[in-house]
Amino acid sequence: MQAELDINIERSESLYSATRNSDIVLLATWAVEPFLTPELISSGCHVTTLGADQPNEAEVTAELIRDALFVCDDRALA
């Protein structure tokens, strides 16, 4: 994909190294405990969550949502 898209793709050994300097973070997990915190992303980072699509699922902390511009496409799931 790196050659096809002409972008830099790197493998990360930790969540911090994968997210801290990223402009975009996409989460697609089955997490039931939030794990993405404000300390793990840089200012202005765009975060999309796909995994928290059922009650009692969460990927980002409430603190991160409170500090962000939050846009929701499904009010019932929010």
C-alpha cells in the first residue's frame, strides 16, 4: 500500500508510537474499556471510532471527547 498510495507506512510497537504524531487515528476494535486518551494524540489530530457500535463498548476516554470537537453520526449509539 505504501507504493500504491505514495505515503509513508510504519509498523508501531506501541499505541503511543502509533498515535502520538499522527494526523489521523482510526479505531476499529471491540474494546469495552476506553484506551485512547488525550496524552496519546497531538493537537488537531482527527480521530474516527468505528468499534464502539454497541452499548457498553468504548474506545476513547470521556476526557478526550470533552476536549474535542465531537461529531456523531448516530445519536442512539453515542
